[in-house]
Amino acid sequence: ATQIRCDHAGLLLLFPAMAQLGLHQLVTEADYPSTSAITAWQSIGTLLLAKCARRHRAHHIDALTDDAGLAFGLQLTALPKATHAGTYSYRVRRESNTKLLTGMVKALRPLGMASGTAGFNLDFHAIRHHGEHTALEKHYVPRRSQRTRAVLTFFAQDHASTEMVYANAEITKAEQAREILAFADYWRHATGEDPGLLVFDSQLTTYKVLDELTARGIGWLTLRQRGKTELARLAALPAGRWKTATIARSGRYRRPQLHEDMIKLKDVGTKVRQIAIRNIGRDEPTLLIANDLTTPGKDLFARYAERMTIENELDAYISGFHLDALSSGVPLNVDLDTTLTVIAGNLYRLFARDLTRYQTATPDTIWRHFLDDPGTLHISDRGVTCALNLRSHHPQLIDAGYADLKTPIPWWNNRSLQFTFPPR
């Protein structure tokens, strides 16, 4: 038997989730580039481990490359250096990232994730560029409250389970409004069915695209910008035209007042449903529009309020996986980076789903409590035992069955991986 010290042994706790998804096979089938010395899985796996270790971009992964234990995990004598990671990422094409995301969704659905049954929350996120010379377009960056050079990224979140299922960072201003249709096409290709209700901010797309979604039979729910004429019309309504509803939610504003109309919007071929909501802490009514004509208005209002989960999840991804670390050199292809962020987030979620009280924990919490742990790999012909160093949260891992787990790892020719924990 051989022993290898592994400074990042906690990352091997994600290997069972990788094996469960068949991730190495998905990478191979996605036609990622390879070299004569390093397979596509080994290159993508290195970048994914760096992402899961929450390293800032490719040029910071050198902190991992000296870890012989991680190199063994990918069947290498040493992990590729940052130079390889950066140059490799620019050989990757969008088609490979889309294939990988599609394969991930297909693998997640039998596990009860990425079902799409409750629809999706959609949002853009602008990753700010910090350098001086760039060909990037300008986008509004909320954290800076200004328009500046940035990479515009698009994310789709499964509403029921809150995991991200899609990302795209190759979007121009000209393509921005139609990205929602690109997501619909992606979901149909991945699952054989159109996506459920799409919920998004009013700035995400145009009325013309809403008309296309309606023509395809795809449900949508969004805000309408408040115009002076419409606000004046609503203000003139008799008090009896507003109906008080009770919303089952915590906090304030659980008894909003609603008024509904069927309205005609420019560029939308059929009338759409408008729900005006007041008594929710704003001076003017909020206007929701939808092509759903049957769901009670109060339920659509509650559903739109739940759209905030994608903003919370994006914040967790940004801080947890350093999605905003776009430096002047752009050392990693941003579309690959966002794709790996989605993959890493789902690996974290798969890992934590059996951990009591950690099913919805942020990546930062999961990393600090479980994955940021050194250890020793004990290697034999039969398999590998990962002996983790003592951590205070090991009882949760033991209760979740990790002490008894014996997982065949496909890229180890199905040699098994198991874990041991020191006695307290």
C-alpha cells in the first residue's frame, strides 16, 4: 500500500457525486479538447477542482497543483499548471459547455433534481472587467450602480430545488433579449419538453419575445414598467375594484390588494393578464403581467416574490465560487467558468442533500464545515481510503453514511473510494 499526503482531501468527498452523475463520461461526450498527455476529463477536472476549492480564477490554481493527492485523484503525477488551464480554456467552444450542461440535467433528473416542475427563475448577471483595454461591451453592474465594461452572463434556476441548471456568458447586447428563447430550446433538447413557467425581471427581454413564448405555449410571468397613463387609470378606480388577498408568507405585506385586467401590449398578438398590486410597501402599484389566465392572482404574486431566490442563489455563487473575479487579463474563458460554476454548485448540492440541516447551505458554509480538510490517501490495488483529519462536523458525515460508503470511481477503473474519520 502507498500513502500520499493530500492537503485538499476534503474535495474527494465530492467524488461520489461526480461518479453518480457520470461526470467524467459527460465531459468526454461533450467533445472538450484533449492533448496527447492530458485527457479532456483531466483538464476539465483540474479546473472543476479549482472551482470547488473556491479559487479565484485560473491563475490562482497553482495553490492546488502541488497537491500530489489531488493529482492522483485525476490519475496524474501532477496537476496542470495555471498556464495550461488558461490556454486550455480558450480552446473550449460554447457547444461543449452546452452539451455538458445538457448531460448534467439529464443525469440530475432521475435523482429528483432539475425537475422543472415548478418552472424557472431567470436572471442576467454582469461580471465587471477591471482592466483598461478590452473589447467588452458596457453593461449595467448593480454592485457599482454604473454602466461599465463587463461580461453579461445568463442563469436559469430550477424553482423547486433552487439549483442552477443553465448558464451562458457568450451574450451580446443584440442577443440579450432572445436568450430566454435559447434557454427554452436548451431545456427542450435536454428533457424533450418545453420549460414550465418562466419568471423574470422586466428588463430581461422584450414584448416581441413574450409573444414568441406565448405562440410556443410557454408560460411566463414578469413585471410591467409603470407608465404615467396606466398609473393614473389605476388611481381613478373605485375602492371596490381592488380585492384584498391573504398571502401565506412570513414577514410583512401579507394582505395585498389586487386588481386584474386583460390588456393589450404593443408587439404581443393576444391580450395578456395584468395584476396590479398595492399595499405592499410601495408608493405606486406593482404591475405583473402573465400569459397564465387560470392561476389565482395572489398565487402569481407570491410566485413572483419567490423569484428573489435566484438573486440570493447568485449572490451565494458569486461569493462561494468567485464568479465576479474577472481580472484584466481574463485568464479563464468566462463561459467555461460559468459552466463550471453551475456544475460545482450542483456537486455541492448533491453532496449536502443527505447532511442534516445542510441541504440548503451556501457553498461557503459547506466548504468551511466539510470540504476544507486535509488528510492522507491510503492506496492499494483494491481501492483508496481517504483518511480525513479531525473536524468538528464529522458526525454529520458519519450520520449521512460516509463512514460506510464504498464508491467505485469510474476514472480509477472502478477502484473504490472510502473514507475514515479519526475518533473524537
